[in-house]
Amino acid sequence: QKEVEQNSGPLSVPEGAIASLNCTYSDRGSQSFFWYRQYSGKSPELIMSIYSNGDQEDGRFTAQLNKASQYVSLLIRDSQPSDSATYLCAVNRWGKLQFGAGTQVVVTP
Amino acid sequence: DAGVIQSPRHEVTEMGQEVTLRCKPISGHDYLFWYRQTMMRGLELLIYFNNNVPIDDSGMPEDRFSAKMPNASFSTLKIQPSEPRDSAVYFCASSLSTAPNEKLFFGSGTQLSVL
């Protein structure tokens, strides 16, 4: 079992719709959780972080965490073509960030 | 601040050659990380340093890989001898700490192609 798992996609989303991305992790000792966005040929950039159960909202992005289910999700509301990218889930395990393989999102006009 | 600076941006070499990747972390950041990204394996942590000291190198794939941090502003990742399966994007990243809420800043990466 991989430590951080994501569906690879691609996830095709019509412009203006909600994109829903999921991530599960194996280590219950994980302390914090992040979503990074990576455009093709670029480096990952942090877009959301969440540390406790519940929702964390920032603009069009909402991160959700359920530690009992070891599950993290990212919602992108009002999806735009500029949101087309690969989204990486990352989990902080004892000071080290472990990344999932990423979910490719394609927003279609 | 200029951010994390990596060089070269692209490196093409032949199998068996030595490759050296370079990284300058953000000034004041005590932690430096080397990651490798491939389509098959995603983004993998190779090694990280705290105050120039290697803390965890369990991700280094084999003895052909070595990393050093001679001072707070410079780190190298060396592959000797290189093999085609080493072809990947290598990212360097730095952070102030490894606290749960600490942000990791990535460099632009080095695209390595071993022919």
C-alpha cells in the first residue's frame, strides 16, 4: 500500500463546475496535510494546507480532512481553464513531506 | 528573495558519466530537501539536511547517489555513474523548519536525461 494515494485522472471538469479531488494516507501519525498544484514543466506550488478535522477554505479552494477515515479532499469551485494542472496531495510524516502521485485536472471551456 | 535556485535547468549526459546538480536554498532556511519526480514513481524524497547535516538519506536509491551541503547556501546531488533510469526531474526545496505547518519552497528543478 502506498503511503499517500490519489486517483491519477485525468479528471475532466466543465468550466464553472466543481472539481473534487481525493487523497488517502496510511499513517495515522501524520500531522498535517497539503495540496500542491503543479503546471506542466513547473515546480509544485502550495495552494492549501489543513491540520485539523473539518474544512479549510481559501477563495475558490476548500480542503477537507477526516483523520478517522485517513482522507483528505480538495474542492475547486467555479473551475477555470487556468486550474488545469496536476494536483499533488502531501502528508507531513515526522517532518518529511510524502507526496501522492497526483491527479491531473483538465478544465474544458 | 530569489527563491530556491537550482542549476542547471537541463542536463543531458551519456550513461556512465558523472552528473552534479546544484541548489541554493532560500537564505535563513535551515532545512533543505532533494526530491526526484518521474511519471512512474511521482515525487520522491531522496535526502534532507538540517543545518547542513544530512538527517535522513533513506530515499537515496543506491550508492551511485550522494549529496552534500558544505555550507548553508549550497548543496549538491551527485550521480556517479549515471544510468538511463536516473532520467527524471530533480527538485530541491527548502523550509524554515519541519514543523507541521511549515511551508516548503521548491526550486524550478533540473531535468536530467541520461542517454
